[in-house]
Amino acid sequence: MADEPKSNSTLRDDQHLLDLEPLPETENKGEMSFGGRVSRRSFLSGLGAAGLVVGASPLSIAAAPATTTAQDGPPVATSVVINGKKYDLTGVEARVTLLDLLRERLYLTGTKKGCDHGQCGACTVHINGRRVNSCLTLAVMTAGKEVTTIEGIGQPGSLHPMQAAFVEHDGYQCGYCTSGQIMSAVALLKEPIGPTDEDVQHGMAGNICRCGAYPNIVAAVQQVRAQGSVPASA
């Protein structure tokens, strides 16, 4: 049998000798060896260990605890005032809309859910005096603000002038969109809208009436505008 070739102890510049501990001969008799020094299993185990060390370094850095300390800042508001009453928002999930908060949790059902996409205006409410679509507003975003719903601008026996004008001019039929129409009309009284009926139609374009009571709605709005008085609650 020919002698096995001896390993060359002289390495080129681009070669490096791995100092790995060979496995006992009794456990690796059937394994192929490299020059009688390192078994295949030992060599691959060494490479795997080196890869784990290299790969673990960024993870260790990423998992390092932050050493920065929180800076003192202004207190974060966790409550909202709705129709003059304060409500705590601490337990409200971030995904809950203002519309669902009003209807499902506070049972203020005068605000209607129509399209739920901000296109019909049935859910219109006021936030700090400005009209918004409550279906597109997260409840937690109203923290520290004042919200007014249709229940907050007038009640039977003490109607807001806009509510009374809608009744007088039949500014509704089925009534589903009426609360949103009235809330938009009340906000319009404080907005820079022109004097004509066409200006009012443009200002109310975000509120849809499927019954087609638009002429009566415009007449109601124009009557209140002509009176020239806007209640403080508006």
C-alpha cells in the first residue's frame, strides 16, 4: 500500500491554519480527516461556532438596555369633555373611533353611523368648535379637547335656532342624516361662507341627504344666518 501523502506544514500567504481540537479516534474512525489532524465534523463545528459568535454580536448590541432617562415634560391629557361632561380615556383602545365611543360606550346615539368612511357626513360632531367626521377621528386624539354632539347643542323644549329652523322648513325626511346636517350647519355659521344659496350648498357639500331635502336645508340655514345671532353653545 502506498504511503499516505504527508501534510505540508508550509502555508501560503493566503492560507491560515485552524487550531481546532480533533475528536478522539475511537469516535471518528469512519470519518474523513484532513491531513490526519482535523476531522470533517470538527472543522464544520468550528465554522458553525464562529458563525454564531459573529451573528450574535449585532443582536447583543440591539438588546442592550437603554441608558437614557426620560426627560420631564408637560402632563399628557387622558380625558375629554363631551357636551360639558368630562370622560376618562385611559381604558379606551387606540383603534376605537370617536363615533364608536359616542354610540357604543356613552350611548349618545344622536350621532349616526352612515358610510363609516367620512363620505356622508352623518357622523359630524364639533371638536373645539370645528366640524369633523367622528368616524375618521380616533377617540384618543380628542384627549384634552371639547367635543359637542347633537345632544349638546339643544334639547326638546330648548332647541338651538338651527334645529328649530330645520323643523320649520322641513329640512329632513327620513331624519337619518339630520343630526349631521344640523351640526355642519351650526359650524357653518362661524365660517367664512358667502351670502348666496350656492355658497351654502358648497359649504354643506360634505353632508349627503339621500331623500333630497337640499332646498329645505339651505332655506333653514339661510334663515338662521339672516337672524345674525349664534348661541354660545354653537
